[in-house]
Amino acid sequence: MRTLRILAVLCATLLLASVGAAGSAPASRYDWPLAPRPRVLRGFDPPAHRWLAGHRGVDLAGVAGAAVLAARAGTVHFAGSVGGKPTVSILHGDGLLTTYEPVVAQVRRGDHVGRGQVVGTLRDGHEGCAAAACLHWGARRGSGTSAVYLDPLGLLGVLRVRLKPLKPEDAPDRARPAAAPR
């Protein structure tokens, strides 16, 4: 049981550290980058190793020309083309960088944006997207070899964290398999 408690405290600490203070004022919270609340078409699926291919964000269903909103207040870190895709990145006060693509920017590098402010318009043609227009929304802490990609849905508080016992003997009695009769 002690191992389970330690694991629970560790997971809660890591979750709060990666997302920011959960009890902060509404101005510091993250919000959806599309309105109304979009459908998630493809979830976060990071690779096993940082150099491998993977899906380091989420794809949200949208409509070409839709306004793309800053998920939280911050400073525009980048607005331009990456690999031929129009992209906007915003650096937030908690050190996280959120990215939005394919987005035709209405902001420039260095602009301060507020939460919910329009940063650009969604363009159609996101590769691998099941919808005509899809916003790829990503989040990371750090850069270069120290970059850690995060599931942006965790910034919204919509993910459920479920702790499972490491060993069967750590499981509550109701979850343990019954002993065989003698």
C-alpha cells in the first residue's frame, strides 16, 4: 500500500508540474484553440524515443477559415512556415510553448496575445486528417534535445489519470483475484 501512495503522490506532483498550477486564476488557465469546442480526431501519440516518428500533439476537427485562438496568454514565438506548413507558436508565462498548424498567421513574432485572441485562420489540407480542415495543436516544455512534448488536452484538464498497482499485492482487496479453494 505504501508503494501505491508514493506512486500517487509522485504522479500528482508530475502532473501539476507539467500542466501548471491547477488552482490558478482563470486568466492563467488554458482553453481550446477552436470555438466551439472541437472534436478530437487524433490523439497524442508520442514516439518511444525522441528521434522517432510520432504524433506530438492532437488533431482537432475544424473548418477552413475558422479563427484559431491562443490557448493562453503569451508571446508569439514564431509565425511563419515550417516544412511548407503555416505555423504559429506561442510561449506562455509557465514556460510551455504551444503550436498551431496549419494556421495562416494574423500575428507576428514578439506580439503579446491574450487567451482566446485570434492568432490566425485555419487552412485546409492537414496531412493525415480525417476532416477537410484539421488543427494540429501541440505543447512542449524546453527546446532542442531537452524538449519534452506534452498532451495539450492535459492543459485543459480533460484527461483522466488512473493509477494502477505496480504489483498484484499492492491492489485493493476487491481487485485481487480470489484465492483458489482448498
